[in-house]
Amino acid sequence: MSRPEADRRRYEVDPQVKIEWEVLRAKLRQRRISLGLTQAEVSEAMGRSRDFVAVLENQNSSPNVLTLIPWVAALGGTVEPKW
């Protein structure tokens, strides 16, 4: 049984959001590398597995804010809203 159209649309992501996420993913990966940190070190700071960080850096998925905040914090940054 397939999902109703309204349900399918709920899971679609705006193409611009996908582009912005790819830019953010690349910046966070580059930040980790420039700090000389391994994925294992970042994952330990986040309290997650190294595989989890690898997925964040390399797969086409976008984390929720409860994942993004510790990821950024593990890299020495903060997340602030744009109001």
C-alpha cells in the first residue's frame, strides 16, 4: 500500500534546502579536517558512533537540530537562530 500524496510531500525536501545542506556538510567536514580531528574523535565528543559521523559527512541526509547542535559543538562552534 502506498502513501497518500499528502504524506509523500511531507517527506520531500526543497531543492534549495538540499543545496544548503550539502554546503553545510562540506563546511563541517572541512572544519573537522582543519582541526586535525578524526571522525572517531568527533563522534566521541558527540556521544555517537564513528559510523554515525561518517553518515552525516557522506550521505544525502539532513540531521535534525538535536543532531546538528552537538556536531557543531564538537567542532568548537555554536548554532544560533537567524530571526
